[in-house]
Amino acid sequence: MEGGLGGNTVPPNSMDKSKVLDVKPLRTLVPLFPEASEGTPFVCVPPNGPFPSGFSPFFPFSGSQGSQSTPDLNQNDFNSTAVPLRSFRAEPNGQNTYGSHKHKSAGSSSVKKKAKRIKDSEFVLTALSNFNPGISLSERDDGNRELVENVLLRFDALRRKLSQMEDARESHSSITKRADLKAGNMMLSKGVRTNMKKRIGVVRGVEIGDIFFFRMELCLVGLHFPSMAGIDYMVNKGDLEGEPVALSIVSSGGYDDDAEDPDILVYSGQGGNASRDKEASDQQLVRGNLALERSLHRANEVRVIRGLKDAIHQTSKVYVYDGLYKIQESWMEKGKSGCNMFKYKLVRVPGQAVAFATWKSIQKWKEGLSSRVGLILPDLTSGAESIPVSLVNEVDDEKGPAYFTYFPTVKYSKSFKLVQRTFGCTCHDACQAGNSNCSCIQKNECDFPYTANGILVCRKPMIYECGPSCPCFRNCKNRVSQTGFKVHLEVFKTRDRGWGLRSWDPIRAGTFICEYAGEVIDEIKARQDGGDGENNEYVFHTNRLYESFKWNYETELVGEEGSDSTEDFDIPSPLTISAKNSGNVARFMNHSCSPNVFWQPIMYEHNNEAVLHIAFFAKRHIPPMTELTYDYGIPHSNETESNNAAYGRKKCLCGSPKCRGYFY
DNA sequence: GCTATCTCACCTTG
DNA sequence: CCAAGGTGAGATAG
């Protein structure tokens, strides 16, 4: 699923590709491509192949009682490492020594220690005293895909909320702005975590190619525990020698360890750095360095997490889980300071899904050092967006989707106006998060809807942005969805679902992706127009039934009263947008029953009229080259019955374990 | 031998 | 560039 670039290029069920056109900028052309009845993106083919690997069978955990038997099918972590480590054998008393905290009672030692640790931060303790993490003790030890995603989702929701609260405070500098650490601490202390048991090799539920944006996230899902240190290891006291074993490393680019080959990593040992009150010194063969040395001899697999600069937020970092490596050799060399440094050469275990290699390729495409295979058009928007959108087909010889006019936003025809006369704010610089006088912020229940770097904090029935009618600066932070998309998108041919949309850049949860552009039409007219069902593609409806999901933070975690409100919102005025003739990249987003993108209504002023837009945001962190999908929803039953033809059911090929089997 | 507490270093983050 | 910051290994004391 994730990071699936390349792979096997099996030609799909072949359609007639002979009617392919010469390639010209799409937006300027009149539609002349085949009838929608042919070459429609939503062909009905039985799903081929099994579910994506790493998806353990669906296992609901929301029931808070601890279901003891976590399904453990093929992911036996010890088997898969295939390295018989003596230190892993049970001790005489049958206990696996390290990390496997004993479940004597709810107040096990580690929990007690945590509680003590945060005792001075009464905010956390009082707010959380009755909190039920919904994760059983056994699930805390050993995770699965569902749990990992759940933990990451909850962490980020909390982190965004804490960021928002920090942003709103008066900015005297003494206040710490480390929402990531605070959120991480709260999660850990309340047991919202998984894979707590330290282990060599595979971590259940974490897939190769998964991305993270904070070191705390690595810790919460059990991939790499130290919040700063680059080497994680464990010392097994049952082992006579008491030798440490390296488990995982984070390569953050702090030391220059660059290799051409993406399967090779030369990693520097830890320590010896000069700091404010310390001279550079020789590295010592202790801690992590010792563990890596021992792991070289034991030949155990080491997880590698590669830290890279985030393409969208230049100042921050992305971490990519790049799978298992083995240490091939180690040596010592003089660093820049003239002191001794340890070096470890790690080689990727063959046969694993690609991850970091994809990133390397993308980097080369961007720098123009290598050309994108299957590239049809470098920019199908012909410059209508500030960032080009590639059109690519690596699968067959179809030369492009049916023609349409590229139009970057939503068009309201004169006869149809969803408008109310309102006015924007009166701020004369950039609207400030804590400014209670800004009327645009007031409309958002006095919460600034975005964090300082433009990430959506919460889903809401409506988000009010500052608009063209507001006198505030154009770079006001409350204009996220109207300043064009920031990720490098690509329209590509999928294997069995027509054309799809994906991104070259890694995308954080809450990132604005694009809006749904097109012509606003009447729902009734839409039904008439869409008479044969096939024409119903490229239409977006707000008034369908959507599967509910939880994305916002849990109110009890930040000490707010009241139970969490539902996130099933109604749109007061239903909106139907047709992108059949003109639209933007959003029209290529396919349906999935486990989508990674959701939509959010946004309103802002234009010529003193409030206009509604539909904006798409990332539901979770999305690795590069992962298809972007959202839930198309289900038409209300009276419509499906009376208008079955217009809302033709299509077989769903999303492949998720929760697949409903069809979509509309 | 065990635990509680302290100190320090760690490829952090904005 | 810097300072606040969480974690856990290791040291020390009881």
C-alpha cells in the first residue's frame, strides 16, 4: 500500500488505448475524448490479489475491555529476525528480562514511575485522572496496524490542539512551545501507546515506508524509544556478559553520513560532540556505540529510520521507517574536530518494500537529475497552480484522462447563489491567533482554525477563513485553503481504478491538499444530467451519508469539560459541485473505504458575499507516492432507490480491510 | 540485592 | 543560535 512505486508492472485489463490523443495542455482543449462509457476510471473488475501486506485482520479495539488475544498471524517478531540470540531466551524464572514489564496489577512499576515523573505538572494529572486509553495492557505490549494508526492519530490531534493553545497565548518568550513533547508525555503517561516491549526486528503494525514528524511518534508506536538519542538498544541482564544489542537507529543527517546507494547507510557513533561548555572529544565505546559493535558481531537486524528535511515545512523534519538493516562493518576515523569517531556501515536486508529509495528518486526528479518514467505532461494545470502537477502513466499506454478544462477553484453560476451578506474582519496586519477582536476568529468559536504552520487543528461544521474582502495581509495565517496547494501532486494511472492522485511530498495529518473545484450545480439538475450513472462521475456532494470518524482531539485530554462532541456535521446548505467539464486535481481522487483524506467546508468573503468551498485535508500522515483517497459517501436511501441508475453502484477496489464492497 | 533519587548525554524542536 | 525539554542509563545512597 504505502510507498508503492514501481513494483510489478502487470498490464491491467486492457482497454482500447488506440484512441489516445496527442498531448497538449489540457486546460485549453475542448473535450473530445471518448464517451464516458469507455475508459471510465471506475471499471468494475474483481479485486485482484490479497490485501496489502501488514494489514492484520480487522481487530476493533474500541471496546475498552482488554481482549487478550491479539491476533498474531505472520508477524512473529522473533521468528522473522531469524537470529537466535541467547539473550532472548527466557530466564530461569521464565521472565523475558528486559522491557517486558510485569502485569502484576494496574499499578505496575512503570506506570507508577510515570505518574511520579509528572507529579509537578498538576495540569496533566488532574485532567487525566479518569481517562481510559482504550488500549489493553497486552495491546500496549504488542501492537497491530490499527493500534499504531490510532495512537498516531490521537497523538497528532492532541499535539495540534496544544499548539493551538500555545499560539493563542500572549507570546512572551518564556513560554515553551513544545506541544510535541507535551502531547507525547500525556500519551505515554496515560497508556495511549503500543509495542512497549522492546524487540529486535519487525514492530507489529509499523510498515516500511511509514512516516513520522516527531521523535515522540517513534516512541509511541514502539519503533524507537529514546526521544533524542539516535541509537536504541537493550541490555539483557539475563545474559552473563550483559551485552547491549542495538535495536534501531535514527539517521538525522546531523553527521554527514551520505551514501549514493539508498540501501546503504554509514552511521556515526554517538557522543564526542562539542557543545556550549564542552570541547569535542573522542567517542567512547559505550552505550549505543557498544550496542552497535555487539550487534555487528551478533548480526542481528537493526531498524533504520531516516530523518530528512520536510519539503513543505523546510524547518522541520520527516522520519521515514526504512525497514531492517544489518551492520556490515565498523571502523574508527578522525572527525572534523580531529577526534575519533565510530562509523558503522549498515546494509539493507534485501527483499523489503521500497521506502527511502522512493524518496531518493523523487529528489532526483525534482532536481531534474533523472526523468520521471512514464511522464506524459510535466504540468497538467498549464501553470494554473503555483506548483506543477505531473501526469504519469507507468501502467499502460493510455495517454491521459478525458479532456476537461483545468480550473483551480469553485464556480458559482449566476442563477445559483449560496450566499449570505456578511463582512470580513477589520484587522490591518496578519490576524493573530489570540486576538479576540478579530471577527473571523470569532466566527470560528474564537479558535484559530490552523496552527502557525498552516495545519488544520480540528474538523468543524464550518471553518471561516479571512477572504478577499478582509483588509488583513494576504499572508494572514487564516487563508490556508485559498492560497493554492503546497504539495507536489501527480495524477497517475492506477492499476485497476483509472486515474488517481498522489503526492511526491510527504504530507502531515491536517495538511491542506486542495479544494474541490468545479461548477456548483443544483442537486436536481445533477440527477437529471447524470441520467446514465456514468456521467455522475466527477461530481461532489455534501449531502450524502458519510461514515463517521473521529479526528479531533479528545476533550478530556486537555482538561475541557463535557464529552467529545460528535464529528458528524450537517451542511446547512447542501452543495453539489460538478467537475465534469472543468475542475482541478481533486476530480481525480478516488474513493476508498479507509481514506487518507477528508473534506471540510470552508467559507470566506468574496465581494461581500460568503462563498462556500470544499477543502481536502490529510487525515493522517501520508508517505510520498501513496494514493490520496476520500470517502465518496452514500446517497440517501430515497435517492438510491428512486434513482438507482443515476447513482449507479460501483464495485469498490480500495482493498482496505474495512471495504464496504461498493461505492457510488 | 533492591529501590529511590540524582546526573548526564542524547543525530530534538521552533 | 539557543534554551527548554523527555528519556533512560548509570551512579550513588540508603
